[in-house]
Amino acid sequence: MPIAECKHATTSLSGEAMTRIVDAYCVPNEEPGNGEGVPRLLALMDRAGIDHAVIAPDDREIAVANVEGNRRMERLSKNYPDRFIPACTINPWYGEAACRELTRAREAGARLLVLCPNLQGFYIGHPTASKLIRTAGDLDLPVYVHTGSHALGAPSQLVLAAAKYPATKFVMGHCGSTDYAYDMLAILRSAPENLWFELSLVRPWVIPDYIAGGDRTRFLFGSFAPRNDPALELRHCDASLPIFEYPDVYGDNLARLIGMERA
Amino acid sequence: MIFDCHTHRFSAAGPLDRENDDRWLADLDSSGITHCVVLPYAGLWNPGMIPKENDAIATFCALRPGNLVPFFTVDPHDPRLAEAEFTRCVEQLDGEGVKIHPWLQATSVNSSAVDVVCEMAGHFGVPMLFHDGTPCFALPSQIAMLARRHPTTRFVLGHCGLLEYWREAIDALNSANNLWGCLCGPHLHAIREIIRCCDRSRLMWGSDFGFVPAPGAVYRLELLKQAAVDDGCFEMIVEENPLRLFPICEGKPTTAAERDGNGHSVPRHPTPAPKWVLGDAYVRKGPETDPVTKEGR
């Protein structure tokens, strides 16, 4: 057990029931000049007391090197099976080839499909994404969609897509942070049942309002490390939404969503 | 000294009164912030609130002169009213800067109305702080273009691009030497990159306190502490740079020429003839050369 800064891990060392922390979104070795990749991410997780993390391809891999990124995530997860959970990505513009790569990645262990409309150049409701999204539903692979203040990242766009594809599970990455935060309470009140909400980049102090406005079983803690420091994020999230009171948000909801075995 | 260049006189509980003013100040103190720019809020949503809120901010900042720096806003849609309110705020209320929130105020930064306000800011020597990081009215690049059109006015990116447009903010800051950046909103990696790639002497820090609670200000200060690890970098951003932009503040008072007999600031550049032109045919006479490209116009 790593020695972590965060109090949930400190308490676990004293013998109390430990809260499992599962980080819903991390990016090992994401960009040149941004650190030392995997060892750095593991060190950040250890310091924060994060047990497991979903790892996703970096920006370049999401944009133009999908297969390369998917295979890297598979390899890292095999090297660190107790820590990393692989996500995959495929640009919907690849059409039939995208579906074939998704099926391959799923069989190789991927637990989440990551789509980034801003980087991949499509609107989530565009017909070109339809077959890939339906295939993800057939494979029971949740689709994580980055949302934010860019033109193709509005949370409302994803709500419509989720309603359009009820057999596919979606995760709203970042809950539209920052400026679409104004939309979130209305979205939470009317969210379809196949939509989950990932909390990286969401300001820690607004998380309790989101939880109160929605279904707490649909929220997933995420840090977006190493863009953020997970220890700092977790400490501030804990102050707003205590880890021991919300073990579902900090890990169990995600574990259920992606089919992790309960330790 | 911790100088916060982005706070709002507002509380999540609603508009402030004197009792809540005290609570606002107590929360500010608890977060470790010693000096701050106080920006309007209600007037950004409702033009009818502008004069009243500008008055309220001036009164509020007088509670701690030199520590609380009053900013005001104007309605760019009405140039005549904007001119009168701008002049009143600077000359009568000692306003130290103007805040424009293009998407809340439904104003394109590429409108002649905003150009007029920019010229007034240059005339009075007060900086303009813009909300940025949100299309389609508030991209960093749009504000950089504005800064290049008005080279004698100082501009501040209020958020350095937020979470999505921080790379654009880097390009913007590097394209106009009269454009400053307030690190308020980008994530840790983005803050590190902005510090690494930009002129640090034009970077400041902000929390959005008032709009966010005190723990939010502490969170954002911790982000900066993690990002600004080079020798002197943190102090430059939270102290030295804002003091250069706002010399009214403690530690570097305004010069005698900038204050009247009562110690109040007076316009720093009281040139007799305003350079802005009201009406539909706005034309500005720029310098002979572009400050960035050094090319003739």
C-alpha cells in the first residue's frame, strides 16, 4: 500500500475499511514536455492514494494515431494490471474500420471508448458516428465524450446523442467545464438513464450541487492527471464531497459501469 | 502580499449589503489574499444595474483603500452613455480599470462600440480586463487583435483561455506586448505552459473569488504555487506584476502627480482632447508602426 497524502489512505492504514479510489480519466505520457509518462503518473497516483485509474490515449493518439494509442494502453495495462484500466479511442471518420478496431480493442481489454469531438473533428450527433456508437453499445463498452467550451463539446449535444442511442452508455467527460456549468443543473434534472457524469476539471466546490441535482450513482471521480495533480484534486474534492460518505462517486460507480470486480 | 486580479463583488447568496460585505472580506482574509481587483457582476448581466453597481463597488473598495482595487463596467451598446459612465467612474469614483464580459454583455470585441471603450481606457490610463476563453465573443485571439488595434491601452485576459483555449492564450499574449494575462481558470499543466512560454512580467493571478467560494480561491492559489516553482516566479505573479499595473496599491503608492490633495487618484493621462469618436463612423489614428510587427501601417 503506497503512503499517500490523502486522509482516506491514512485512515486505511489504521485499520478502518478502506475506500477504493478509482480515477476515471488519466493520460500517461500525454504530450512532449509534459513529464516522464508512466512512472510520473504512478507516482502521482501513489501520492494521492488512488488505487486504479482508467488510462486513455494522449491528444496525438486521439487525433491521428488511434491504433498506436490503443495498443499502448493495452500494453501499459498488462504491465500494471493492478493499477491501470485501458480505454481506447477511434475516430468515427474511419467508418467500418473504426468499428473493426473497436471490436479488436474491446477483445484486448478496453473498458471505455474515448471520443473527443473537438480533436477528432466531428459532431457527436453526426451520422458518421452512428455506427461506431451503436457498436460500442453492442459491445457493452461505455462511450466517454469530452465536453467543454469548444463548439463541439456542449453537454446538451451529448444529452441529445444519449437519447438517440439508448442502448449505448455514455460518460460526459468534465461536465462541460467551465462555461457550460450553467447548463448542468438543467441537464442533470433531465438526463437520460444511459448517461454518466465524469468530474475531472469540474470545480471541486460545485460538485455537491451537481450531486444534489442528479442521481449520485451516475457520478464518477476523475483527476485528468497529469494535467492536474490528483492529490490536490482529491484533497479539494474530499473537502467538498467527503470520500468516506461518497465511496460510490470516488470509485464504486465507475467499477460498476465498466464491470470491475469488487476487491 | 497575495494580489488577486480577478474577484467579483458578489456572493453565491446574492448581491452584497454591508453585513455581507464584511463576510466577503472575512472570507477573503481566510484565503490569504491581501490585495484584489474587485470586478462588477450584476452590471454584466443587466445594463440597468451598471451605475448602481459601479457606485457600490467604489464604496466597498473604500473600506480598504489601496488593498481593494475598484473596477467598473459600461454598456458598450450605448457609446454616449458609456462615455459618460466611464468618465464618471474614473474621475469621481477613482475607478482603476474597466471589465468587459463580451458574451454576458452580448458584445463582439470586434465592434466599433468596444473600440470606443478601448480608446477611453487608453486615454484615462486604466487597464481593460476581459472575460476570455469562451467562443464566439471572447476568444484570446480576438482580444489580442483588439490589443493590437489599441496599442496605447493595456488589456488583461481575465482567464488566460480557461480550460480549452489556453494554448491560444499563449499565442495571444506573445502577439501583443500591451496584453497581460490573469491566470484564473486554466488547469495545472496549462498554467505551467503559460508561465514557460510567455513573458512572465505580464502574468498575474486571479481566483474569481466572490463568484467562487473561499475554498475555490485557495484551490487556485495552490495550483499557482505548484506551477510557479522557479525562483521569484510566484512573487512576480502575485505581487510585482500587479503592482506595476495597479500602482495605487500598498507598497508602491501612486505618485503625487497621480493624486489630488485628498490623496485620491486623478486621471493619469488627462490629455485634453479625447481620441475616441462617438457615432457610427469610428476611426482611430494609430501610431506610425505596428508595435508587434514593427511594420508601417
